[in-house]
Amino acid sequence: MKKKILAGAITLLSVVTLAACSQAGGKDIITMKGNTITVSDFYNKVKNNAAAQQVLLNMTIQEVFEKSYGKHVTEKEVTETFNKSKSTYGTAFQQVLARAGLTEDTYREQIRTNKLVEYAVKKAAEKELTDANYKKAYESYTPEVTAQIIKVDNQDKAKEVLAKAKAEGADFGQIAKENSTDKKTKDKGGEVKFDSASTDVPDAVKKAAFALEANGISDVITVKSSTYSSSYYIVKLNSKSEKSANWKDYKKQLKNVILTQKQNNRTFIQRIVAKELQAANIKVKDQAFQNLFSQYVKSDSKSTSSSSSSSSSSNSKSSSSSEDSGHGTSSSSSDS
């Protein structure tokens, strides 16, 4: 979530700057002996900045998606995600927001925009639920297994616990109760059930478990979180399920696989955003933003090779950044 907060900092707070520039026109910002700096002067400098380019793209996306999907995202959803993020950071939350240049209100706006795009992408992804895609997802699907996990926050501790777990006659469940920091499984001796579509267990842990034989114990598995900290897991496989030859037996699980893949696919997300912007009949009136929007809509002004060349560097950076911040939404709810 920290990454997402930082990515959205300039985007949301700078909206005020660009909006003010467009409305104030020739109004003076700075006066000095023999000269003045007007809002227009400032705008003409700022608009070619990569951060400003990103601001305009996000403003546009926010307006278009709010109009089309606003009724499908409730304030309750936004508040729940906000509170989850706040809980994750605890006393450091305000510091993280401040470092990102965000306030609680602007962060809420960011969450809402992300959820609007998420909703649109999900609806589009549901149209991809074809038999062909179900069968493709089935090929790499692994049915439910029963396992036990131990999670610790220190690598040396993990190595120590692993040695105990692999000792002859060791009680893995008791070791989990005594050492694991995973609140959901600790009291159950680390026991958990999951398949390859599950989201409650880190992918690296699932992969390690699927590679084990019954009663096998993995080595230490390192998992990095969205807050850049590391956790260390040990997993023991208790039992596997035999995979049915009929993909329809797993239709519900495969649906989740397909939707998740589409919602995490940047190309797919970009296509949905482009479709919505084109449907809104977006026209780019200022040549400075032409390259930024060219991936989505046609410019309404003729460009010159010199102006395109001078702004290509900053615009290409903005275009790349827009994928992460403008529609880096699929993970907002999960990371937050």
C-alpha cells in the first residue's frame, strides 16, 4: 500500500494546481521588481512536467469513470479500504501520508478512483468467462491441499524453527502454536486449506506446498510484503486432492482465476480505460498532452515534430507511470 500511496501523492494534490491554472489565466502569482509571474506562465512551465502530465490523465480518468460507474462504488467500500490501510500502518499512517504529500481526504479520493476502475475492469473481465478460457485456466489449476504453515518475522528465527520442525518425531502443529506469528492459523497448529486460486496464502508458499509430497516440509520461504518488509514461512503438506478430469468440477474456482488474471493484466486494464475515454469523446486540446493521451484517444490539434520531440521524454515517463497510478487499481483493495 505504501507504494500506491506514494504513487498517488503528486497525482491527487497537484490536481488543485492544474485546475487553478486553467481557471485563473493571467492572474499574477508572483510580483517582483521589473517582472511578474502569472498563472499562465506557471501553467506553461508545469504542463510539460511528467508529474503534471500524470495529473491531467488521472483527472480525466476520475471524471469519466465517476460518471459511468459512480453509483457502483459506495462510500462504505472506500471507508473500509481506508480503515484497513490505516490499521496496517498504525501510528505511522499520518507520517506515511505526509511523506507522500497526501491528506486523508485526498487519499480517500485516490481509493475511490481506483475502485471505479476496478469495477469497470471486473465487468469487462466477466465477459472473458468463455469455455476456452475456463479450459486454459484448468490446465494450470491445482486442487485444494491441506497443509500447516509457520510464519515468523526473522530469518534466523525461521532457520531455528525449521531445524526443530525437521527433527525426528517433531510435532509441527505444536511448533506452529509456539512460534508462528500468523494469527489466523497459529492456534490451529498452522493448519490451512488452499488451492492455486486462493488468495489467503502467498503464492510462494502455495508453490512450495504443491511441490511437496504428503508429510513433506519445505525449506524457509521468503515473502516480501507491499510494505517492503519480509516474512518467513515454513510449510508442511498433509494431503493432496486428486485432480478431476472434468474442468467443470472447478468452475467456481476457475472463474476466480480468470477474473484475477484479467484484473492484474496491465494491457487488459489499459484497453478498458481506452474504451471508456473514447466513449466519453475525449479530445486533447493542448498539444503538450498529446503524447500522453495518444495511447487512448486521438488528439484534436495538429502536432509539430519539434514540439513532439521536446516533450517525448517526459510524456513517455508519464505514460508509463499512468499504468501504475492511474489504473494500478487491482491491488488497491488487497494491499490497502
